[in-house]
Amino acid sequence: MYKKLIILFIITCGLFLLFPPLPKNYSLTNVFRITEEPVAITHGTYGSALTVNISFGDDEVLNWIKEIKKPYPTLFIDIDWAGRFPETIRIIKDKNIPTALLGQDSSAYENDAKLLVHQIDEFENIFGEKPLWFRTKDEVFSYFLHELLWEAEVNAIGSSYVWTGGEIPPEIKGEIISVPHHRKQRVNLAEIKRLSDTRDFQSIENVIFGIQGKTKKIPK
């Protein structure tokens, strides 16, 4: 009997070493900790992902949201804009269109460390969950901002390039395309279909996790 207990103990220890328990706070954030320095995802390795940054527009955006079909782009949404157009937000939620948090220009967070926390809370109030992705309007991430996102377990993501209309560039494997729709810089949303016709867009997750994503260092 004593020998059996010893053997059972040894087997249990061996299994524990082979299959350690997962960390309690395991999330997508942990997957992105692929370097020891602050980084923002700007490129994946497989396919193409389309993201649209929305901080302006009423009927044009509403009609576009009603008409778009799968595969949907990921909508990076400004919280102040979302508060002004609840009907558009309702349709986005009903259609289960992927959403993420669009922040202000990066400089705003240097002067107000609580701004990001407020925006994340508001996003969660509107969409019922914390944003998985965050992007500043100018797609710049300071070291300080990256640290705030790290603590909040929200992933910093830029883009491979910003498409502002006109000529459509050749497809690059793993690209993350950003399309702006702001007061001072915006693409006619109907033009996005022309871009979509040239590619088979996939989700950000599929583009990044095909293989390990490429990253860009954040300036300190």
C-alpha cells in the first residue's frame, strides 16, 4: 500500500510538471507579449484585415452600416460619437459587427492618464464587454500610453497603411488596412466596397494569429 502511494505521488508530480495550470488572467493580451519592449501590432502574416475608424458622420454611416455584408470590417469607434448615435450602435450590435475602441490623438493621454480608463469603461457600458483592441486617432502610441493599455489588458494596434481613397495598392500578405472617417479626413464609405472587391478580408485575429504577428516599437 505504501509503495502504491509513493508511485501515485510520483505520477501526480510528473503530470503537474508536464501540464502546468494556466495562469488565472490568461487572455489575448498575454499572447501579444512577444517581446520585452513596448510594441503595437501593425501587421500579421496571413491574409488581409480591414478596419474603419469612425468619429464622425450620421446618416451616411447609418446607411452604410445597414448595407454592409459579411465579412465585416472591424469598426474602431469613438466613444463620444457612439453616444450621439444610439440607433447606429444598436444596428452594429444587432448585426454583430466587430468593434474596437478608437481613442483621441496620442498626445491627449500624456496630459490625462484617466482618459483611457474612462473610454474603456464607456465602451464596456455601450457594448457589454471590454474592447479587445485600441487605436489612437493618429495611430501613435507613446511608451506611457502603451503601459496604460498593458495594465488595462487592451491590445494596442496600428495598421500597415492608411487608405484615404483613390488608387488601391497591391495586396500585401498580413496587411491591416485602416480607413479614416473623421470630420477633417474621411473616405466616402461607398468607396470601401471598391477596396473590398480586391481582397478577401478576414478578422484581425485570423490575420495576426495565422503565424506570429509583426510589430513596431513604441518610442519612449
